[in-house]
Amino acid sequence: GDSVTQMEGPVTLSEEAFLTINCTYTATGYPSLFWYVQYPGEGLQLLLKATKADDKGSNKGFEATYRKETTSFHLEKGSVQVSDSAVYFCTSSGSARQLTFGSGTQLTVLP
Amino acid sequence: GAGVSQSPRYKVAKRGQDVALRCDPISGHVSLFWYQQALGQGPEFLTYFQNEAQLDKSGLPSDRFFAERPEGSVSTLKIQRTQQEDSAVYLCASSLEGQGYGYTFGSGTRLTVV
């Protein structure tokens, strides 16, 4: 079945540092790919998406590019803020309607 | 309503007790999903409804788990004879269509079995 593997955390960065969270997927066919974020005490929120190869999803300064050749969807941000502290989930959605989540990466940004 | 509402927010159950978790999706959303999120893990799919029809229940871990959505809106996830391994956050999500980018998640119900 489909699976998603993402960089294990926790990740601790200083404010304004560069962020990369690695994510790779396995799937039959061509899934849609997403990054979801879970802020402390809140529900899961969609951060960004890409629905086909070479698409770049972006939102709030975060970016991720759908790379079919490497089956990857790495999350990046050039300058993180304290408010970005959260758990980030790489996620895929294939022919089945449900989402397949990675195990999550806890990000803490220090001032 | 404006979002997906789940109740109760927290539930403590004694081992062997039956529990019922409620999900109120966004009005008009056709698709409804249940996920189970163990501590420190990503959510895992349990079951999917399109209107009142349960189209996929392949993720339900045992026959102690049962979900229903009789009128195509509110859904209830029932767990019979709870076990300690059932302790998790149970998430509900709804969407107009069954596409991942259209999901809205509820805040979840944290179930602790003691």
C-alpha cells in the first residue's frame, strides 16, 4: 500500500534559520501530495499541496516541490519564525480517497 | 457550522467499557473520514463515508470498532470493550468531495483507557 516516510524529529532551530524537512513517498500511480501542520492545541490544517509532478506548493513562506523521479516532497522555508513551531506531517492521497500520513516532525523555533 | 466539531474533547474509559465519539461535519460536506492518531505518530485511516454509505472500513482495527452516519451528516464512532491499545486521539474530517486538499479536520477526541 501507499506509505510516507519523513525526517524524524524533533528539529530545533533558531529564528531566521533555514528549514528543510525531508519526505519521500511510495504509491501506485500518481498521488497528490500535501503538508499538514498541527499547532499546539489545534486541529490539523492544510499547509500546502501539489497534485502532479513538478508542481510547487507554497504557503506562508513554506514551499515543497513534487519530484516524481526521486519520489520526494521536501518542505522548505528560508527563514523560520517562533510562530512556526508545530508538528508537520507529509501526506499523500492516491486512488483511494483517504490520506496516508508520515509520522510527523516536531519543529521548535527558538527566539 | 463553521468547522468540524467533535465531542467529547477528552474521554477517560475503564478497560472493557464501551465509548461513543461524535463528529459534526461541516454542513453539506458529502465525505466524512475517521482517523486514529497514536501518541507521537501520524493519523491512520479508519473509515470513510460518502453521505450515509460507509464505502471503506478497511482501517478499522477490530470488530470492536463500529462507525455510522445514518442521515448523512453526524457520525458516531463506537468502540466496544475498550482496551489500553485503543488510547489515542480520534480525528474526524469532512470534505465536499473525497480529495485530500478539501479536508477540514476537527480537533479530535483524546481517548484514554485505564
